[in-house]
Amino acid sequence: MSTADAKLDLARAKIADLVELFRTNEAAYKNPAYNETQTRREFIDPFFKALGWDIDNERGYALAYKDVIHEDAIKVGGMTKAPDYCFRIGGQRKFFVEAKKPSVTRKECT
């Protein structure tokens, strides 16, 4: 097995563990008392770490080179927005993630 295959298998296992953890405790996680920060720390951060993103800047990169910027300020339609995560490669923005706690529905987000 190649190193890349081993990393992929490890990522799949970590993500499967997160899914199982959520399923096992779904009622507790969907309780409105379970907040967005808890969701980010317990599920979203580990998910992206499993995919190889340096969520916590463990490599110690300068701001210009970090993989992930938290609460990055961007202009959208003339207004400044701050998505929870800005994912970058080589300092270039690639995509954003706006986190919500599990009890929030998509209808509530629009």
C-alpha cells in the first residue's frame, strides 16, 4: 500500500468515526443548546483536518500563506462578510465554509 493510499484510508476512517459519533448522539447534537462553536471544534475542524487542511496553522505559516483563515473579511455585493472558514492554496482563496449548529435548518440560513 502506498503512502497516499494509507493517508486516504486514514482520512476515510476518521470521517466515518465522525459520522458514527454524530449518529450515536444525534438528538443531543440537534438540541438548540449545542452551539456553533462546539460544532466547529468537534466536527467541522476534525473533518477538514482529516482531509489534510491545516486548520490550526500547526505549520506556523505567516498569514499570507495559511491554509485556513478563520472569519476572513470579504466583500460580497458591496457588503463585508466574514465566513467562518476561508480555505486557500498558495495564499489564493479557493472556497468558504459558513458553519451552523446542527439544529439550524437550511431554510433558516437563507
